[in-house]
Amino acid sequence: MDVVHKLNELLMLDNDAVRAYGSAIERLTLPFVKERLSAFRADHQRHITELNDCIRRLGAEPKDRPDFKGPFIQAMTALRSMAGNEQAIKAMKGNEELTNKKYSEALQAQLPADVEAIVRRNYQDEVRHLAFLNEIIARRIWETSETEVHP
């Protein structure tokens, strides 16, 4: 698979993540979780900017339309989020598992060194996002009065 195609896959996934985070944040009632997810959404927005730049530096145009998965991911996140904090958090965990998998796969490809550095840094963000979601799920945070989590 060529580098531009792989980067466009990540770009679409980060676009999907921004929309999914928006759906979850809108419905969550746990302020500190909303705050962390807002920061994660900002990470995904930064990824989009960086991936767009990488694709252009490689002489191609970034994909600008979501693929079929995007609206599906957003709709499923919104639906699950309507069922409360637990389902919203679990929906985001599923989204982050997919994002982690795709970034990990991208790192197996032959990427130019500058592109690999960006993909690796973005992947580290994804690992951090998933660790936080796993931690708050393990603590069943929606059932407690905890106000902060430091995974």
C-alpha cells in the first residue's frame, strides 16, 4: 500500500474521531471526562493538520470526503452516548481501539523518516487516549464520585 493511501486512511480516521468525540462530549455529564475528551479531540484535530501537511509534501492532495465508515462511527457513538456516560465512554474506547490498530499498522509500512516521526507521535497520543478510557472503564467512573483520573 502506498504511503499517501495509508496517510489518507489515517486522515479519514482522525476526521471520524473528531466527530465521534464531539458526539460523546455533547452527551457526557462527567465534567472531568468531558475535559479530557475535549483535549483528545484537539489531538485528533492536530493529527488532521499534520497528516494534511505530510500528504501535500508528498505531492498529493489529502482526501477531503469521509469514507463510508465515518458517518457510521459518528452515528453509533451518538446512539450509544444517548444511553448515558458508561455507553459514551465505551463507544469512545471502541473508536480508539480502531485508531490504535490503524496507526500501529501504518508504522509497519515504509514511511519517509519525517512522516514516520509524525505518525509515531500521533500513535503515542492514541495509546494515551486508550489508556485513559481503559482506566476509567476499569474504575467504572460513572458509578463513583471520583473527579480525576491519572493513568
